Amino acid sequence: MQKPGKVERYIYERLEQKGALMFMLVDPVDYKTPDMAVKTAAEAHAGGADLILVGGSIGAQGELLDYVTKGIKEAIGAPVVLFPGNIATLTRHADAVYFMSLLNARNTYWITNAQMLSAPLVKQMRIEPLPVGYIVVAPGGTVGWVGDVNMVPREKSKIAASLALAGEFLGNKFIITDVGSNPQTQGYGPVPHEMVRAVKDAITVPYIVAGGIRDVDMLRTTIRSGADIVQIGTAIEQSSEARKQAEAFAKVIKEEGAKKLKK
């Protein structure tokens, strides 16, 4: 069995200390320049992000991924983890990678085949694999289309909870539910709080909620509903003051995490 690596231990230790965490996702493709991506990540970390993720569904690979990941790694004192869109979203400059299985994909490529193809490279590059069960909830955004996902309906919390439990039983150390990027453009918000609560009640591993969290009220509700970790990208990326936005989110994380530790 794969022993917990440095980044996995870091996440667990931070959760024990703080009760809740914030990860900031940087998709290099979404920035005007690679240097802007690095700068925003550094500001987010300075503002309180516990960990920086780098990746995206389309185009985050090759020289662009190498440059941004290396730049972020040199700029911050926290782990830099890859959020892969496919087998090309790998770089030796990262500390770890979400070694994800897309649990509700229709195409088995996203469940086991991509993982088989990338595993030797992950080992060769000495990137720490973080076993993650990934669940996409409607509307799904780009990842829903690319991953050929049988998306979980927003009103079907039991389906998400059952998928999450299956993911844990299969050995995943973390579970993520994600609605995709910018769900507001389709009239949706983040993962419904009823679903967050159902998933949290079903599993014992750390639970990450991603997508659509744009303000402190959404963040607070998501943490109170059961999220251990929130993954934020667009809200910080599109802010004119990334550090201040991260600080506002981090304040909520600190407050709500302290409450969780008291329970």
C-alpha cells in the first residue's frame, strides 16, 4: 500500500490544526500571461491559501505548465499540486498530483485508462500521487464535456453520496464534488448544500468541494454544510485584488474551521 507522502501528511496536519482549508486553483490558460498566473497564485498564498493547484481541462500542459508550476513553486512556501485534465498535465516541478478517477464518467478512459498511462510517468518524475475520487455535478462545465460525464443531478444527493462512498471504499484518500468552472453563466451556483451534507455524512476521508464558490456567504454555507476543503479558482483569478479576496475567504475558513474543531 502506498504510504502517505509529504503533501498528504501536510493536508491532514493542517486539517487537524485549522478544521478547514482553502485550496486555490490556477488554470494557466485563463490568464493573459504565464507571469500573471504565477503572481496571482503568490498573492493567493500570501492571503491565506493553504495549497496551490495548477491545471485545467484543456491546454494546461507542456512549456506553459512547466513555466507556471516552477514559478509558483519558487514564489511560495506551500505545496504545489497538479489538477490534471489528462495525462499531459504533468510536470516534474510539482510536489504532487491529484491522481484522480472520474467516478461518474461514461468512458472508462477517465476511470482507469488515463491513470494506467500516467502512473509510470508520475513515478518517474517523483511526483507524489494523491488518490482522489472525482465526482462531477451538473452543470459540469468543460470537465463535464471533456470527461464524458454522467453528471449527478443537483437534486439527487443520494447519488453523489453513494458515489463518494464507493470512491472511499475503492481506496481514494480524498473525495471531490465539482460543478465545473463558472456555473453562474448557466444559472447555477456551487454544489447544493444538501448534497454537501449528504456526501460528508457518507464518508470518513477529507471532502473537497469545488466550483462556483464566488463569495464569502457561499463559502461559509459550504463549510457549514460539511466541506473540509474548498477549492476556489475564478473568484480569486478575476479579482482586481487577489490577495484581499483570498484574505476574505481565509478569514471565513479560519472562523468556520475553529467552530468545527470545537464540536
